[in-house]
Amino acid sequence: MPSKRSLFQQSVAKSASRETRREAVSELRRIGAVDQLSTLTQTNGIAGPIRRAAVRKLKELGATEALETISESRAVDPAIREQAQL
């Protein structure tokens, strides 16, 4: 089983296919990697679809604290902040 670290690296690797990156995000959700998913949503330079997928996975996990942090952060893209609102 891949580690949280390797899945995170795979999800942000620009050389990886979009599908590979989405699968890595899904795997992060499966193993409950809230911190890594939260970081994905807040990191500028990561493709919007990956960031939105990370927010969806956080919602599936019921990670309310992480979602509140994202929705309140002015450093996060407004569309992502809005999506993170509970």
C-alpha cells in the first residue's frame, strides 16, 4: 500500500496523468489522509480539478475542521473556499 507521502507526491506531480492524480486523491481519501487533502486544496499551482476533488474527499471524510479552515482562508482561491463551505 502506498504511503500518504507517496500518494501526495503523485497527486501533485505535473508529469503524472490527470487520471493518475485523481486516483491518488481518491487513495488519500481511502486512507483518511486529511492533512494531505487539505494541503492539496490550499496549494496554489495545483490544477483546479485536483483541488476540487480534494475538497469533495474531505467532505466525504467529514473533515469539518479542515473544511472550515479552507473556507476561511483568504489565501485559497474563492471558488475552492466556496466549495469547502459546509
